[in-house]
Amino acid sequence: MPMYEFLCKSCREEFRTLRRYDELDSVRCPSCGTEKVARLLSVTAPARSEPSAPACPAGKGGCCDFPEGCCRN
């Protein structure tokens, strides 16, 4: 279920809530209880993981087998 951010038009409280898209009409401010809320644009960041480089094998020139070392450096 996605997280949405809202701003209450009555008390100016910013809050987040988990809702299905078809339930966005029934959001109430947790502070004052009004339904007069505006949905805010949320900034998201994609989840990333750094790729792991393979360990350089012993006796070789690096993980890519270059004599001067790893080509990834």
C-alpha cells in the first residue's frame, strides 16, 4: 500500500498515511479531524544497492585478468 503526504487546510498540519488509491477521498487530518486536506507531491528516491565487485583471484593481475591491475579501478 502506498504512502501519501497531505496538508490539512484547517490546521496546516502535514502528515503521511498509508492508503489505497481508491481511499484517498476519505482521508482525515489526525490533529483536527477535518476532511479538508490537500495531497502533497512526494519526493521519492529509488532503492539502489551498489554492485559488488568480484574478489581479485590470487596470482592473477586482478579481477579482470589485466597485468596492471583491475580494470574497474
